[in-house]
Amino acid sequence: MKIIDSVQDAVQQVAAFEGQASDFRLTISQQLLDPVGINMAIITDHVLKRGWEPDSFLQGDGFRTYRYKNME
């Protein structure tokens, strides 16, 4: 598991993934989760462009791992 600490790295991970949305995991550093949510909004915009939507997340020590699914 690689913990991502930049928006650019997260966007690249989303764009480069080949497979089903349900198999994709995005582990984001807690430092990237700004109070306003701008960083996650940018990342989520790229997720939505793939036809995916957020499914859930797991909170870890200093990070969150996000799961996605195909849009319904």
C-alpha cells in the first residue's frame, strides 16, 4: 500500500488504473485532507470522469483508504 501525499500523484493513480472500479483503492495521507476539502474535490472530479463514484473509506493511522464503484 502506497500512501499518496500529493494531488498530482492521486490523479495519476486514478488515470493509470486498468481494471474495475471495485478493485481500485486510493490511500491518501491525512495531510492531504484539507479542512475545506479542495484536494479531495479535485481527486474526486477525476474519479467521476472515469464513471466511478465513491463507495466508502477506511480510516487508518495517518491515512484514509478510499474505495470506489461504477456509477449507477
